Amino acid sequence: MSIKNTFGLLYNPEAQWQKISDKNQSIAKTYFSFLIFMAAIPPSAAFVGSTYVGWSIGFGEVSRLTTDSAMMLSIAAYFAILVAIFVLSLFIQWMAKTYGADPSLKRCVNLAAYTCTPLFLVGIFGAYPILWLDMLLSLVAIAWAVYLLYLGVPILMGIEKERGFLFASSILTVCMVILVGMLAVTVVFWGSGLTPVFTGA
């Protein structure tokens, strides 16, 4: 499964999930042929947007981060994405037996990683941060990622669609918990004195 094949998840997701299931690639291959590149899109775009373009709320003054501050935040976000995918995969494997599935960890990593494809791709719009537009596009990407999850769970986990629906709903709940956890870490990060530094522009 290469990066160019992942676009199939946008226009022919069911067939693409079947290809992912048939290939059943290893965790290392999923990370090194897909995740390390795709996960870099949102932090890289955010770095460009927050340092060179800047953002404003309404007609207020444009805000920008210093290069050093933005670089630190982008690197932290990048590794947070990679870790979050693996943690989610562990939860998927742990919950699987409840729904009559017994997947390998690599199948769970494939499910978690490729489900996030729309979220990775929409991250490119962070390079030109228009807040209302980015939020709208993010909602569309989240909706498509949820659709991919519900479509992919039965195929990759090898269970019927009814159980797959319940399983996917449980995975969404875990995603929310992980998101809240990441927000909590962000609050701690900001409160520890490692806050972002804004430029005078």
C-alpha cells in the first residue's frame, strides 16, 4: 500500500479497504511507507501557516509565531500523531474480542492509520489559516473519516456489518478519549512555561 493508493479511500473506499485487508502489511511498513509521510502534512502546513502567513480573528491584527516556537510545536504534534495512532490500535485490538474478532495488531494499525487519511490530507489547508474555512473543511474530513471507519471495520476485522457498526462506535468513543487526553497534555504543555512565542508583527 503506497501513498498514491490511499487516494482510493476518497473515491472508492470499499475496494481500497479490501486491498488493504488482502495485503495485511506489517506495522513497520504501514509506518514507513505511509504514516511518517502523511502524519507530517498537518504539522508542516501549520508551521508554514503560523510563521509566514499568520492568522487573525475577524478584522483583528494578524498573529504569527516565532520560527523556533512553531518548530517545537510542530515536532511535538508530529510525534503525538504517530503515538496516538499506535495507542488507538492497541485499544482496537483490546476491544476486538468483545465483538467476535481476533485481529493481529498490524491489522489494527492499518485500520487506525488509513482511517485518518482525510484528516491528514485536509491538514494541508493549515498552510493558509483561514479559521472558518479550515473548521468547515475539518468537519468534512472528520465526517469522511468516520464513514471510512464504519466501512473498514467489518472488512479488516472480518466480522459482519452489524457487529462492525457497534465496534466502530466503540472505536469512536476511544478516539474521543484520546483527543481529550491530547488536549489535557496540551494544557500541561502550555502551563509548564513552554508556551508559544508570538512575533511582534
